Amino acid sequence: MRGICKQFPGVVALNDVALELRPGEVHVLLGENGAGKSTLVKILSGAVGKDSGEIRFAGQRVEIRGPDHARQLGISIVYQELTLIPHLSVAENVFLGKAPRRWGLVDWRRMRQDAERLLNGLGQTIDVRRPAGGLGLAQQQMVELARALADQARVLVMDEPTSALTGVEVEQLFAAIARLTARGVAIVYISHRMNEVFRIGYRVTVLRDGRNVATCALADVTAAGLVQLMANRDVSDQYPRRPVVRGGELLRVEGLCRRGILHDISLSLHAGEILGIAGLVGAGRTELARAIMGADPIDAGRITIRGQAARLKTPAAAARHGLAFLPEDRKAHGLVLSLSVQHNIALPNHRRLSRWGLVDGTRERAEAQRMIDQLRIRTPGPDRITRWLSGGNQQKVVLAKWLAGHAGVFIFDEPTRGIDVAARRDIYDLMNALVARGAGVIMVSSDLPEVLGMSDRVLVMRQGRVQGEFDARAASEAEVMRTAFGVAS
């Protein structure tokens, strides 16, 4: 890709950008949220057309006319948000839209055999007859890879593939990547986890503000150097937790149960405290956050807010009691993507922004602009449709709507998933500011260094139960992982 330019209304997304891929390499693509990474790979995959520049594939100049044409060329993409159809079988998902046929009908036997062959090549033994929605995230990721191989991919783009995976699952994914590169597949790997970048990457291209900053061998650069290139400022203090004197109890959960999912969970949260929730995928962390917030029903248990019993049967009821929720899946549960940034920020704050029962548009816009400035949300203005923001900036919009409401208890589920190093620092600084003003934060995260680096206490969950509690300043990653796996020390 050479001289690639792309402009959206009010935004220059890419300006003279270049990307070169070689067979059998893992080429890391880095940049802050909004730097142009997603736009570049969407152009490569045919989802978005370029304004100018050229793309050469296997030495021949091509004009990629759409996603189907890209797949025909051998270019596939595995998105951060998986795109499987949950009620269809694994085999049907692998061959969606391209099922083998015999005498005009789907050849089911061959489709299952071919799906098994592709998954076996990735080191997986998955029952291809079972619904894809019943698989764990790591196995769903492998099904996405098998689908790309069914397209005979020669170039594979992987966008934050490990953001929701545990350590064991990450190892399985890396083994699959090694198998792919051994066959000559070129992989574009987008990640903000520096340890992964240096472990599996060969070369790196860094974008900043829609322009190329550098392309070099990873052996020739340091993690600090890459961060400096991305952010153009020093963000060396990775987990900037600022100690705060702990205040009174804000939230208490006692004996919370949800049949088959959560079992007799109790916890407390104090003003000025960040409480981390760690555990493996499937341990019940997200389910606990949703139950506290009233998004899912509970069968037993008691929730007390500032010493008063509270009946939180809906998120609206929780919000009225001063609880705020940053969900794991921002697109499905945190935003209305078809609305503007301004309207998303105003959603939980209509009562405060209204006069005589009508929303005051001037106040709404002023509030949105204040949050845009405070969180450094990259948008042409409050009227920008949220769908067109980068993932990290969408995450900031979710945070902005709750910050604008002055909540006292914040539940953050994977708050930095898919967010670059500099934007993570912004989120951490905001957490510090929240607890400094007397709020309490519950942070659910799969990133163990993040949990230990930013929390005061850490609860470790396993199979829907609290398995242990640690002082974050004294605990080691090994101790927490042993507890998460249920292994005696």
C-alpha cells in the first residue's frame, strides 16, 4: 500500500500512508486510537474505499472493489468483535456464504470434514456440529481463523485478537499464528499489549494522526521508543495509581446469587478505593458487574448503598442510586451508535439537562463539549455520529456519559480493552481523579498487570465464586493466577 489517503467529513483519516507486507511475517500495526489503523485495514479488506494511492498485491496493481473481492484475492480480517452467528454450527460459520455443493445442494459431509481439517491445522479439536455460540472466546477466535483459511487467505489482519483471552488461550492463539506464518501467510497484527508485540512481531509500522511515523524491525526498537513514536510524549508511568485515604463504605454486596452463575458473593467498596476483580474468562466477573448494576436478575442477596438497602432491578434504578457502568461490549451495551456523541453523553442525564420536560439543546451541547475537552475525545464536534469514532474514542464517550452524571460508584468492565497506551493513561488518570473526589471504582479486567497496578484490593473469582482476596500492593501475579486456577500454593 503506497500513498494511501482517506478523508471523512471534517476528518483526514489517512494522509500518504504506506504499508508493506512480506510472506510469512507478523507485521505489527501500532498507533493511538484515531491514528488511522482501522481505516487502513478497512481499505485493505475492501470495507472502505481509498481516495487516492495504490495497492499492489503479489506484484500486481489492484483496485479492491469490496470485501468479497478482497477475499477472492486472499485478504481476510478477524475483527476485535467476533462476527460468528451463534445459532449456526461451527462448520456453517467456517463456510458461511461458500458452502461446498454437490448436485446443487450443500454437501454437509464435505463441509464438516473440511472444517475439521482446517481446525486441526490450527491445533484445535472442536466438534464442528455444535453451535458456535456455545464455544469459549478462544475457540470462537480459532473458528474465525479457520474461516479465513477457508478463504485461502494469504494476508490475514488480526485486530486486538487477545483482548478477551486468558494466558492459556493466548498461547493457543500464538501457536496457531506460528502455523500460519510457516505456511507463508502474512499477518497484520494490531495490539496495544507491548509484551505480545515483541514476542511474535517481526516488523512494526507506527501511525500517528493519519501519517506514517516509522517502519522498522522490532529488534531495533524498544517498548519505550514505540510509545514515544505513537504518543509523541512521555507516558512511561504505565500504572499511575495515586494513593488516597480510604473513606466510608459506599457499596456492600452480601450473599449475592444467580442460579448456576454466581454463588454467595460478598464484597465491599469504600470511598477513595479501586477494587479490582480478576479471574479467568468464564469466572463470572462480567456477570457479577451486571448483577450489581441491575442488568441481570439475582435469585438471592442484599445490596447496600451508603448504608441503605437498595433494590436494583434495572440499570435505571442503579443509576438513580449513583451507580455507573462501563460495559465490556461498548458497542452492544454502552452506546447507541447511530446517535451523535452529544446525544450519547446526554442519555443518562436528560432529567438534569431538561427544562419543563424538554431537553435544553444548548445545555446538552455545552455538557458534551465539556466532556469532549476533559477526556480528549477525538471528534470533529459533538454532532459526530458515534459509529464513526475509533474504538478508543467510543470507549471515552461511554465514560463521558457517566462522568457527566456525577455518579459515586463506577463499575468498569474491561475499561482499557482495545485502547492504546496513551489513551490507557488517560483512563487511569480519570480513575485517580474519581477516587480522589470520593468515588469508588470496581474494575474488572483480564489484564493482570493492570489489575495489580491500579487497584488497592483485588478479589479473584473462579467458577462464579470469590476464591480469594489480595492487597494489590503486596500480591504477585503468580499468586493471583494460582488462585484463579484453583491451585494450592
